[in-house]
Amino acid sequence: MKEAALFRENVSEKRLLNVVKEVSSFHRIQASPMYREAANHVLGICEKYGLDAKILSYEADPDVWYLQSKMFKEWSIKEATLELVDPDICLADFSAEPISVIQKSCPIDRRNDPVDLVMLEKGADEGSCKDIDLKDKFVFIRGHIRQYGWVYEKGALGVVTDFIMETKNRKRSDLYDSLTYTSYWPTHVEGEGEQRGFVLSPKTGDMLEKLCREKKEKEGSYLKVRPYIDSSFYNGHIEIVEVTIEGKDDRTVYLSAHLCHPKSSCNDNASGVSATIEAMNVINKLIKQGKIEKPDHTIKLTLIPEFTGTFAYLSDHKDYEKGLGAMNLDMVGGKQTRFYGPITLTRTPYQTPALNNELCMIAMDEASKEASSLSGDPVALTNHRVEPHSGGSDHTVYCDPTVNIPCCMLGQWPDLNYHTATDTLDVIDPAVLKFSCLTAINFAYSLATINKEDLPYLFAKQDEVIIEDVGRYVKEYLDEKIDRTMFGSLVHLLKDYYLSCVESADKLVSGYDVTKQKKHVEKIFDNFIDLYDLKDDYPLDGSLNDIYSRKFIGPVQQFSDYRALGYGEVIDAYQEKTKKDPFAMMGVQDLVTNLIDGRNTVAQIVRKASLIRRKDVREAVLILLDLYEKLGLIEK
């Protein structure tokens, strides 16, 4: 990566911060006029930089599917307020704080006809509220709206919530004056009821709780509120900003970042938008100045509404075999002195073996040469790390084996202000953002110009990674987190995976002879296997001999989409089976989807998924396969 130093000289922290500031001034709810304004503004920034950019428009219509993602109507909002009647207090005002409205709320106007506000106790569920009349009332809830869909079945007009998602790294008290980004999503069922609501800070919520109790104790009645939402739904469009640096051929390297999220949202994800635009700007400028060569392969940037846009784009650009690789940037600029975690490179899944991981790591290594130690060696000032594959953003769509465009993600976690109103410009560190931008530039340009002389660097990096990966499992075994049987089969699984990664060199440099490298990798693993006397004997259930093939491309976005196709009872039965631990299913779903390939038996899927998850996931696998088959997505 001989151009890395030149890229460092040309990336501007001021430009990076300015773009974050500009993008975050738009209320960027996907499939909305506000998002469209942001997309057009970003297009203007790209054109000002001299980039080849355009807007692609896709239908926002519930009758339209993009791969396995069902679309929804466009949503527009003009005004919204929630006023308490006595005492006279404005609890929420969209014009002052757009996040104070639950996004995609239906319209209502009760400014001249106040409604009762019924407070439910924390932890209240439908069973404990069967005697409470909610018809034509607003409901003050203390949890996430997903837990309270039943209030609408009891006739409620809407909800008010002061929910803050708590994690190991943040408490309600940490965000006492903040508000949570909250949104309704369509369930795609006929006669779907209207939903609407407002969001309060925990501080305002505690004040409202006190007033509700006082009113009930003194007068035996409810507080009254005046809800007003001027919104509408209609068939519309979503937009994708596509930026292109033409290469000598049409094989393509992708950068991606999602442009959506509420006004102010800076680290999530105005940071990714800014970093990728600056990456394209610097590469393009240096090519025009003759300081770097025009790349062999084309580089494209897609700025999209999260997930929705990637499904739409890949449904329209089906020449996946031309995709060399991708990097998705999602939350990449938070101040690491303010409880923002390391910039994290998330690798591709085992089912998409590629040397792109090593290239991304080298790109990050080059970006980390930010200062000099006393000995003169380059050292990092930005905290960063590499972790195994996990989902949660658009990289999962690219990585699906039916698409097979290996995509790493650059992200940041923990994030104190994730999905809240306090994800504002003051949380952004331009130096951290520059680090992320440089990682993206180094990756994109290096992959777009890769040749046979570069592959030995990737193989050398692979040696390091193999040692680290096996070393992690050795430690887990010694710490008794996994038993000897799982340890042995994990190492054999890794061996097969890394040999497949070596073979993938042909995708990057056609005809490259990997015979010696494969023998080298085999020796590394055989040494570990011999040292620890390991066997590949994790059990395989011989009764699960069915083999399934997929009838769909890309991952499944959400199972609720299939209600519209008449599978409501199937989805209900699945949710009933998994309601005790739905998040555990999320950790297995993509993995199982990726393993359905027309070759693996069900037993092999169970075995491989259990090894990768490092626990027995047989029940979860069988539940998912049963669901897929009933939805008509797979066949024996």
C-alpha cells in the first residue's frame, strides 16, 4: 500500500467534520421527503468535489419486493405536538426535536378535544391490564413500543414512552435528558391498525409519572393531553446516491454507508457517509492530478437507506460475480474519550471465504500509523480491533453466499448515544473519523489495483490471523469454555475455511497458483493438530439426512414481511416457539441461511452452526429450517 502516506496527506479532517455537520442537519427517515432532501444535498456535495454521482430511485410501494425485503409506503410529516392540559406543558414538539415523535406515526388532531392519558406501571403486560379501559385513550408506557402492540387491540389511540435501551455499557441515568430514536414498521397485514406516539426523555418521563400519580390519588382521574400529528402515507420512492470512479474494467469494489436516521444523528451514520465521500473524493482527486494510477477495477460508493437500499440496489445490479469485495462503514467517528469504543473491523462469515479480510486488516494497519514512538516506529493513536463476523448492518446482504461479494464492516461499539437524540456533532472526533476514512481508502484503492505481487502480503497477514484464531480457541479450551471435542473440530473447521480463503485468490488475480500456499496453511494447522492431539469428532446426527436448497437470493430481512403472503399463522407459530429467547435466534438465523447450499445435510448445518456458535444450536436450526420450508423459501 505504497499510496497510504499520500492518502494520509490529502484526507481533510475539516472536510470530514463539515460533511457530518451538513448531513446531520436533515431528518433522514428512509422513504420520506426529508430523506430525499438529504440525498439531494449529498449529491450536491459529491458534484462539488467533481465526483461522478447520481441518484437512483426505487419504488416505496408495499406491493414491491427487493430480493427478500418487502417495501413500505413513503411517510411524510409536517408538524406534531403533544401538550399536557393541566398543568399546561408542551411534552413534545417535532419542530424543536424531530426524534420526539415516533417515526412513521399515523395522523391525529385532538388539539381541541383532549384525550385521557393512562399510565401503565413498569413491566405491565396485557394480562395485568385486562381490566383497564384504554379505548380512545393515549397510554404512557415505560418500555419499548414492541412490547406494547396489544394496547392498540384494546382501542388505544397512541402511546407516550420514555424508554431508554440499557446495556452493560449504559444506564438510563447516563441518558437522563436524551430521547430514544423510535419508529413503527409496517406488519403488512390487511386491516393493519393505526399507530402513533411520542417520545420523552427519562427526566420528562419521571416528571410525568409523578403528575399521573398525583392526579389519580387526588382526583381519581387521568391527566389529559392534546396529541397532534400532521402526517401521511402514500406510494413514493427511496433514493440511493451512487458515486463511481471508473476503472479499466467493470469488475467492482464497493464502499457503502447508510444515509438514513433522524436529524442530528452524527456517529450513526453521518460519520460513515462523510468518511466514504471523502475516500472517493481523495482517490478521484489524486487520479486527476496524476499522482496515482487509474484503478484497474471500478470503485463504487452507495449511500443508502439502511438494509432497504442495499436490497433494492442488489436486486437491480445482479452481476454479483463482478463484485470483488466491499466495505460497509456504520458509526466510525465517535470520541473515544467519551465512552465510544474501538473502531472495529468485522470480518466476513465462514461461508464467504475470502482474502478480503486480510486486505482490510492491512488497510487498517496502514491507517493506524498515526504517530511515531521513541524508537521511530509508527504507532496508533486510535483504538481499533478486529472481530469475527456479526450482523446488524448492510454488510450481511453483500456477504450472503448467493451474492458472494465479501464485505467487511467498519463500525464502533460501545456507543453511549446510540439511537438517541444526543448523538450530536460534539461526539465526533475528526481524528477518529480520519482513521476510518483512511482504512476505507486503503482498502478500496488497493483492491481496485490488486495484482500478483500483492498476494504474498495477504498470505503473510493470513499467517498472523490463523495463529490468533487458533490461539483464541486454545485459550477457550484451557479455560474450559469449550471441551476437547469442540476444540478439535473447531480447528479442523478453521483449516477448511482458511484453505478456501487461499483458493479465493483466483477471484482477485485470475490464474494465481496457490499450490505452495495451501501446503503451507495445511502444515500450520497440522502442527496444531499434532501438538494438541486433536480429532475432528464433534458428533454428527445421522438421522438428519435431508438436504435443502435455497429458492431465494440474499438474507431474509424480516419474517413479518411474509404475513402479506398469507403466512400469518406460520409466523405466529414461529414466534410462539421462540418468544423465550428471540435474540438467540437472531444469532443463528444468518448462519443457518448461509449454510443452506444444496450440499450440506441438516446434520452438517447443525454441526457447523454449533461449532461456529460454540454451543449446541440444534433446536434453533430445526425451528428455522421448518419455518423456511413452510414459507416456501427452501426445498429438499
